Amino acid sequence: MRYGEANRIQVELVFCALGVGFLLGLVYAALMILRRFLRHSVVAVAAEDVLFCLVSSILTFIFLLDYNSGTVRLYLLLSQFVGFLSVRAAAAEFIAKSRKKACKNTDG
């Protein structure tokens, strides 16, 4: 394998890891929005978080096994984390804006 080809494969892996993180972020954003509009007990929130952690760890394991022969690389985990945080930040901003609108509507 030539040097340039190895770099291309690693860059593709980084983008795939960003995609997996983005997908996990979308799932967590859906959970955040669901929690915003429907009241949950502490036990339900804990169960959702545990289930999300299990699903995300299994998805990460399958991704690393399928695309990187099971080799854990820090740059892939960090790429996945960046993808997750990008969606998480956008979802948190959306929820904060919807909260402000709801507060304005109830005050007037």
C-alpha cells in the first residue's frame, strides 16, 4: 500500500467516525427534545441514559470492528465525539430558544 493511499483511508475513517457521532448526536437530541416536552421520572431518565450508552457503545464497537479491523484509535473516538457534540450543541440551543419562547408566551 502506498503512503498516499493509507492517508486517504485514514481521512475516510475520520469522516465515517464523524458521521457515526453525528448519528448518535441525533438520537440523543431526540431524547433531549422528548424530555423537554414530556415529563420523565428520574428512573426513566436514568434508564434512557443507560440504554443510550449501551447503544452507542455497541455502535462504536461495530464501527471500529467493521471499518478499522477492531483497532481502537484515539483520533477515531475523538472524531466521533466531535460529531456528537456538534449535534448536541445545536439541539441544546434549539431547546433553550424554545424554552424562552414558551416563557414569553406564558408571561404575556
